[in-house]
Amino acid sequence: MYDSIISFLDFILINFDIILDQAEVFFGITYKEINFWLTPVLLITLVSPFIIIIFLIGKIFKGIRDEIYLYSFISLFIGLISFFTYFNSIFLVTGVIGESMLPNFQKEYEILGNNFYLKNEIKYGDVIIVEGHNKTEGDALVKRVIGFPGDKIKIQNGKVMLNGKVLKQKNDGKFTFNGKKYEREIEYISNDKSYKILNDGYHYSQDFLSELTVPKNHYFVLGDNRDHSGDSRYYGSFHRSFIKHKVMITQSKLLTRISYIFLGYYALK
């Protein structure tokens, strides 16, 4: 049910993006100008139903109309501040600036993460946000979870071995991005969980990894663009305390526009 709601929101937002892109071309205005004018439109859209209700109540109770207007607008103002404070505490909007998660997350795709893992468990194949810390020189990363604490991980000729079992890969044709051609595969981390990955030939440092055991409270992560990703093969596994957000929605510029207006924003690699 939850995934269906997220998919529906993604569909709506992407189509709204298309309309805004067409408006940019038609009116000859820039992306930043669109964001400037979108700010009051979003605010008006959000508060107009409440304002209409307040005026309707004022018409019904004419004797205390002034008091209704005063306390209602104060309550509306406090409510808006509380809403955005709460929203900002559980959601963040970010942009993927690299190519490490191709073909699933293309460069400059926007993603919406939340504090999902503060109350929920991490699962194999989840796309997570690793908070920036000294290992990554302060960079935050978006990667896919491959190994859990205690798991044995090995990579042999581009094939991931999880606890002695090779993760099955199925050819899914070709993929081209910025003129570069890749082999696209579908990798199965379990019988009911799969995702697309890319390979573009022989890369010893990426295609081979000696067997290691994931330390306690740590997770081993990889990028989907296997030959072009800075992940646990380079940084090592990541402590659970740096994994709070799960990627929820992708590919929507509107999320970026909203983030510039109401939320904090930072980029992922």
C-alpha cells in the first residue's frame, strides 16, 4: 500500500515537472524565476482552503467575527510554522550529482529521503543515504545495501558473493548515458528483491574484492553503476549510526523546487 502511494506521488510530480518545463520554454523564463514565482503559488494553494473556511465561519458568527479572524489567523500562522518544522524534521530532498547509481538514478535526479530507519530495520537491497563523515571527507552518499553485520562479502570478476553464494545476474540489454555504453544486468539479492546494475568492462579494482566479514553494526553498500562508484569497496563498510534515510521518491524536479523554498537541501554522490 505504501509503495503504491509513493509511486502515485512520483507519477504526479514528474508530470507536474513536464508542465513547468514547458512553461519555461513557452514564457522564456529561467528555472530560478520559475522557483521565485512558484513560492507564493505553493503558499496560496496551501493556505487558501483554510482562509476560505475562516471567512465562512466569520459570516456565520458575525457577533464575534473580529475575534474569530484574529485567533484563526494566529492559529493558521502557528500551524504553518509547526507543519514545516515537522516536515523538515522527517524529510529531506536531495539531488544525485554523480553517476554511481545509474541506471536507476541518473545524474541530477532528485530523491526524497526520510528518517525511515530510526524506527524500521534496514533490508537487503534498500537504497539508503549514508550521512557524510570522515571516511567520505564529509560527502553524503546514496548507495544500495548488499551486506549485513556478520555477512561474508567477496567480489569475483564482477560477481558479488554473499555468504558464499553468488548473486544471480540476468542480462537486460544495453544502456547508454552521455554517449557511453554499458551492459545492463538485473541482480537478484533474494528471490523477491532485484534491481538493475551496470558494467562497462574489466576493472580490476572494482571487479575483484577479497573476502571480508562485515563488522558488527556495520553495512556493506555498493553503487548500481558497479565500475564507477565510490562505495564500501573503497571506503569500507558504514556504521549503522550513519544510515537514517531511505530513498522514497525519485526523478522529480518539483521536490527540488519545494526544497529550495521550504526545506534544507544537499547533494549526494
